Amino acid sequence: MRHIEISGEGETTLPMFRPYLQKILQTASTLGIHVTIFTNGSLLDRKLLQLLCEYDVSLILSIKYFDAKKYNQNVGRRMFDVIYKNIQFVEEVFSHTDIVDGCHIYNF
């Protein structure tokens, strides 16, 4: 196995799952297995994002609408602002530049 995908019908980054998530990431890293996590982005925070970045996790944000009014009407509770803020956290934590064979590689 070379890859694990963590997704589902519920939010994968719920605080109650985080100790298990950390253990999965540690074990996968030790075994050389890459991890991809699907999330709606509502519960992302700096601590979690730094953990995901540390283990080189691919993060997929599943956002139904990128229009604030439509998103809030369908998801509710002014969640678009939360999601947008968390996208900015993702960009801040995950964005870095590597140089490979003289070429700049930008990760976002």
C-alpha cells in the first residue's frame, strides 16, 4: 500500500477523531505511506494544519459553493466566513517553496 485516503459522510477533522488521526499519520509516515484527507474545512485550525503539514498530508477541501450567500443559505449559520478564514490558514501553513534540480516548486 502506498496511499491512504481519509474521507466519509462525516467531518474527518472532528476533535474526537484527532488522536486517532495523529496515530494514523505517524504510522503511515513510518511505513512510507502518503495520506490524503477530505474535509469541509469548517474545523481546521493552526494546530491541526501544522500536524498535517508535518506529515506531508494532501488536504482536499470539499466546498459546495464558493458564493457566500448561496453557501450560507444551504449550509447555514454564516459558515462561509469560517470556511474562508480556514482556507487562508491552509494557504499560510501549507505554502512553501522547494527547489528541486534548480526548479522552484510552489506548494499550496
